Amino acid sequence: MNKVLVVFKREYLAQVRSKSFLITLVMMPLLMAGSIIVQKLVGEGVDTKERRIAVVDRTGVLFDAIKQSADERNATAITNKEGRHIRPPFIVTSVAPKVDIAAQQLELSQRVRNKDISAFVDIGTNVTRSEPDADADFVRYYSDSPTDREFIRWLNVVLSQRVIAMRFDEAKLPAGVVQGAIRPIDIANLGLVSVDAEGKVKEAEEADRLTAFIVPYGFSMLMFMSVLVSGPQMMQNIVEEKMQRIAEVLVGSIPPFQLMLGKLLGVTAVSLTLISLYLAGGYFVAQKMGKADLVPMSQVVWMLLYGAIAMIMFGSIFGAIGAAVSEIKDAQSLVMPVTILLVLPIFVIVPVIQAPNGPLAFWMSFFPPATPMMMVTRMAVPPGIPMWQPIAGIPLMLLFATFCVFAAGRVFRVGLLMQGKPPKIGDIAKWVLRG
Amino acid sequence: MNAVEMSGVTKSFGAVTAVRDLSLVVPSGSVYGFIGPNGSGKTTTIRMIMRIFYPDSGDIRVFGETHSQAATDRIGYLPEERGLYKKMKVQDVLTFYAKLKGFNQPGAEIDAWLARLGLSDWANKRVETLSKGMAQKIQFVAAVVSRPELVILDEPFSGLDPVNLDVLRDAIVSLKRDGSTVIFSTHDMSAAEKMCDQIFMIYRGEKVLDGTLASIQDTYGADTIRLRLEDAGCLSSLQGVDHVKDFGAYQEIRLGDGVDAQRILSTIAARTRVSLFEVARPSLHDIFVRIAGTEAQAS
């Protein structure tokens, strides 16, 4: 057992001291911060060129309102605090309606093609009336850039307000009364009411998006990342040991199973280190934002426990692959199915967060390779899951982990000294079965 | 007490028989040389002694025991090439290997070995900064630092310059002096001749030589003559000579069965000036070439 510890210590230090570990440690938050910054930059980098829109107002009463709203918007809403343009100005011009609608639309389309105008709007004669008329109720926006929806969105709001008010007038309904009557309701998404220590009823907090989504999602991602970083690293170390003929010296000193065990413990400690560091960082940030109590301690403990078991399961598989191949490039085809297994929970994470007690979430969390991420995610989504589930998950995972370690141990013994042609999955299965 | 006893050992890889019906006894405290052409089964034999490979049939005992796995603290092992973590410091990698052998306070031993091999300044350097020769010496230290009773060295001299070769040779001799048994494989015949108590040669998976140098040479008799001649060309048409080898500065001929050396001398002396004429037993090198010559040339 002493030798297992010797291997454990070397493996842990070798990984934690390696540049790639430090880079990962720094890169992950940098990438996150970077993506936020890039999104901001991209957000400000929108096309702010003016949009010249021709309006064919067949009602004859809407253009002035549109023009007025556009001018107001151009004056107030298209620059940021520093006075820089962040949105395109809308320049609307009126085009007298012609009787031949099709011909006029063709003519205006041609003007769009000639870059004379950016787009045009055709408003049907009946739009402002309270009595529907299918033929004349249309508002049509014609452009050659259907994905640029900025103007449509704006026009929709402006026209709706104006048109609805006019329809009320026509129907002789007092606008204020009707608006009051049809005002929308806004459902607040709240947690449960509780009684505090002094016996007062505590205000129900608005169920924070942070707990409902960010925290479980973050937990799963963290676990996923730590396995994805440490597992292949372990595999690579083993391949290097094979290539450098270190493996030969090692098996002359320590039984292969103990060797693998030491490495597995080492890599598990590495991934727990990674998780702990990020959790500590996350807690620090949450505390600064006054939201530290959103992450319950009990979940952190569960997460470390599950993280460790996940690492043992996947670590032994990655280790076995490392022992089976002679070159890192030979490992790619074998790593592929393992990665899919690893990514599986990520694929279903959104439906699982939305329905943490649904059948998909339930059964997925009892599929051992997915159990760690699924359980941790579901526990983090309020109101959590019945306690027996995460507890029942542990023996199941341990069983699977034991199988992985046992199988990997056999692959390790056979593969560690094998050089040359990479084995097929079938060969590896044979090693596992025959020992 | 014998360090290693092998009897009737056979090992195949697929259709290839790497070692066939091999029996070998390595007495404790001896230096045993393994020679043979590349691919003839030396490393397989060594790995079987290490229990890295299991024999298909036959029996291998190390210190009288048939242990089930390679891991043993009593044997130090230097594989054929490399075997060191590139990113680790010399001191750390040696400590790691020593601890793996259950030798938990190796500091003094490491210092002593590094000093002896002239590597003290490199203790805190990373392995990747070492030259090939230095790395090889470090690897040797890794194999012996835990004071194993049996040291197995696979090609310890390959790629070493003459100075380092001498250093390593002295180190091996000192291991023997301290009571260790040493098995090493080598292509350096003169090293094998000078250092080994016994020599074992394997060819195409089978044992072809085994014994002391003297006993091996005895089986070949004194059929070799070393010459230094003014005109080496006259050897070509000589009667009763099996084999002529011209090294440039001197020549070596092998006599056929029953040919008298004296008669050859008088024939040669009649043809050219003779400045050296020495009747000798064949060197290990010659014996090796006689056994494996055609194959070695082909490869």
C-alpha cells in the first residue's frame, strides 16, 4: 500500500505542477470572462448604418405617427452614454399608394435591389379599422435581409399602440377603460414562504435565476470539465510512460493494479483540487455579490463526493486506454466513445433542469456514467430530490466504478508493455475477459 | 544459492517462438553476460526473469522463489532504453524509484552514486536537460539505488563514450564487490570478456553458449592466428586456412582442422615479411560472429 501512495504522490504533483494544469486553471475563467466581453463587443459592433425605409400607407393616417416615432427614436435611443451609435437610425419616407399593388411592390423591390432604399413597408387600408377585413388587414415588410429584425420589432410596437388606440376610438370605446381591462398579468416565480427565527413570516424570495439555472448548470459543467481535463491527462502520462519505457521499470517495482490505483487516486485528487479551487472562487464571487447563501454547503459536499467517484470511473477508463495504445494518436478512436458517455448528461441537461423529477431525469441519474452529473444537477434545482436517490446512486456508481477499475487493471497488466500496433476494442475486451 | 534458475523455459509471441527450451543457472554473486544478435531473445529472457512476461512452459526461480509478479524489491532493473520521466528532476526521479522499491530514505545513497558517476551537479536539473550518456548513467543509478541483490541491466553500455563506459564498468564491478549478482546483456564483446564470470549466448531463441569465457574458448581450441604482415594479399591463396580477416593494421586467420600453425608460418614467411605471429584462442567476438555471422550480415 505504501507504494500506491508513492505513485499517488508523484502523479498528483506531476499533474498539479504541470503547465497545462495552471493553464487550465487560469484559462477557464478567462474564457468565460472573454466570452462575456466578446459578446459585449459584438453587441456594440452591430451595423449602425442608417436604414432607409419606404412606407406605403394605404390608410393615409399612420405615416405621420410612424415618422414622429422614428424621429424621436433617432434623437434619443440610438446612442449609448458616451454618445456612440449603437443602433441604426431609421429614416422613413412616405410613398404614395398606387392602385396596382403588385406593380408598386415590384417597383419598390427594384429600388431595394438598387440600394436606393433598405426596405419598404406596405400597410393595408383596413388596418386601423375595428371591423376585420382579411384582404386589407395586411402590414408587409419587404427586404433582402430577412434576418435583420430590428426594424420589424420596432415597427410592430409603434404600429400596434397606434392602431389599437384608433380601433378603440372607432368603436367608441374609452381607451383608458379598455386598456385597464385588457392589461396583461405578470406571474412572479417565487419560492416558499417560511418563518424566521423570531417567528415572523419571511417574505417569499423571488426564485432566483441563479439558483434555478446557473448553479446546477455550473456544478455539472465543473464536474464535466474536471473529468475532461484530468482524465486525458492521465491517459497521456501513461502513454508517455510506455513510450519512454518507464512502464517497464514501474512494473518491475509495483504490481500493475497498485500502479493504476495510485495513478487513479492521484488524478482524482487533481480533479478534486480543480473543483475545490473553482468552488472557492465561485463562492468568493457569490459572496461579493451578496449571494453566497444560494449555494448550500450540503450540495458542495455531495458534489465533491460524486466528483471523486466520477473521476474514478472515467479515470480508470482513460487509464486503460492509455495502457492499451503505444502512441497518443492511436488513442483518439478509443477515446471517442468514452467522450460521448461523458458528454451524454450535457446533452440532456436543459430538459433535466426544467423537469428535475421527470422520468428522463430520474432514469438518467441511475445510469452510472451519468449519475454524478445528473444527481448533482437535480439536487441543485429547487426543490431538490428525495434524499434516497443520491444515496441509492452511490452503491450503484461504486459497483460500476469497481468494474471499471477491475477491467482497467487487466487491460493495464496486458497493455502496459505492449508496443506497436494499437489494439482494437475487441482485443481490449478479450484482455478484460481473460485477464 | 543461485540467484536465477531457469529450466526448460519456452516463450512464444503468436507464431514466433522467442525463447525455446532454455535452461540457465546464474549463481549468486556472479556477473553474468547475455550476448546474442538483435532479436534473438535476450530481452525476452530478461523480461521473463523480471516476471514482466510469463513463460509458456518451464520454470523460473529467482532466489529460489517462483513469485507470481514482477514487482520485487530484490531486483533492480534497467530496461533497454530511456525509462526516466523527462519533466522530473534527477533527484526526484531517483527518490521515486527508490521508494517504489521500498527504500524510503534513499538520500545518502543517491548522493553517493551521483558523486561516483560525476553527476552531483545535475541532481536538481530536469531529466530532459541531460545528454544521452548522462541520462543512461542516471538510469543505471535508478536501477541500483535501492541496493537490490540482483541487478539486471539490458544493454547498459549502448551509446556510451569510452570514458563513461569505463565509469559504468567500474560501477558494475563495485556492485559485484558489494555482493550483488549482476546480469547484463551487451553487444560489447570486449566488455563481456573482461567483466563476466560467465557468458550466455542466445541465438534464434536457443542457448548456444553458456559458461566461463575459458570454457567457451576451450571448445573452439587455439585455431586463430593474429598476424602483422607487410603484404596481407599473400593470405588469400593460403592452403589450410578457413577464414581470413584483414583489419588493416593486422590480420587474423582461422586454421582448418588439423592444420599445423608452424607450417603456415613458414609458408607465409616465404612470401612476405612477418612482424607479428601469435597463435591465440578465438575472441568472444569471433565466436559470436562464427555463430551468428551470416544472419548478422543479412540484417
